[in-house]
Amino acid sequence: MRRVAVTGMGVISPVGNDRSSFWNNLIAGKNGIGLLTRFDTSEQKVKVAAQVEDFDPVQYMERAQVRKTDLFAQYAMAAAVQAMQDARLCANENIQPERLGVYVGSGCGGINTITEQCSKFWESGPRHVSPFLIPMMIGNIASGNIAIRFRKVRICRSSPPVRPPPTPSGRHSVPSAMDMPMLLLQAERRQPSTRLVWLALQTAKR
């Protein structure tokens, strides 16, 4: 039997921005759904949503990095930092960075950045589009930033391939991440010249 031990957890959600508040609000029956406040809903039929509230990315990232990071990647970084702290893991101190991997599930990446920069393009022209558009919007920037934060992790991947029928990205990320250590062991047995190609092909299948 294959087993996985969850040693640390982090949460950014509409009912709590850390593990304890998330759990306490859940058992208290708190509803995270409310009126949409992120954009004008006067012409929208739907006016409610479950939004993350009172989130401060500066608690987890440098202020300069926050300005260059889409909100989805900020959420991912915050949850990852919480999980590492919860597991009491610190790269290069009590665990080797080579034993760490990042696997982030993202439905569409930086949608806020895409819509904002597209609006600037049509309203003001291409010269007003941010040079950080691509690194802010791509789905795998979340895992990339986390890998950089925790130094030299061995596996870094985001946005699992979509398979019909549509399912939550976490449904793909957790089992795929579970398979990674075995893939690494198999890759180590191969010739160095073909190791990376083989590993890339195997992960692409997932």
C-alpha cells in the first residue's frame, strides 16, 4: 500500500486565511459567500461570490515582488509558506532542498493580470501594457516563485493538463505530486544524457 503523510498545511480561502481560522470558521458554520466587491456588477446577473478577504501578501512576500505578482500566485505563495512553517521545514537547515518539490494546481493562472492588461492595450495602446504581463499571467509562475523562495527544489510544476470531464486542479495535483518521488528514482537509474528527456515525457503524460 502506498501512503502519503501530510506534515504541513496552509490555507487562503473565503472562510479563513490560515489553518486555524479556516477550521474554526468551518465548524462554526461561517458562510464565505457575499456581495461581489472586486468589480462593478451593475450589469451582471450574478452579484455574489466567495471572495478572499483581509489578505495581506506582504506577510509572505517582499513588497517589490507583490507588485510584480498576480493575486493567484500571491495566494499560492502564502499557502506554501504556511505549509512549510506548519511542517517546521526549512530548506538547507532541516531538509535538503533537493528533497523538496513544488506542484501547484491552477485553473487559469493570472486572470486578473490578463483582463487588466488587455483593457490597457485596447484603451491606451501597447506601450501601456506591463512588461511583466507574461511572467505574471502564466500558470506555472506560482510554482516557480515558490521554488525560488525555498531554494533549489527538485520538481517544479503548475497547471496540470486538463482532462475531461473538468475537475478541480487539486484533483490532479495531489496524486501527480505523489507520483513524483517514484519518477525521480526511476530517472536516477537512467543515463544522464537521457534522464531529463525521460522525466519530461513521463510528467507530460500526467
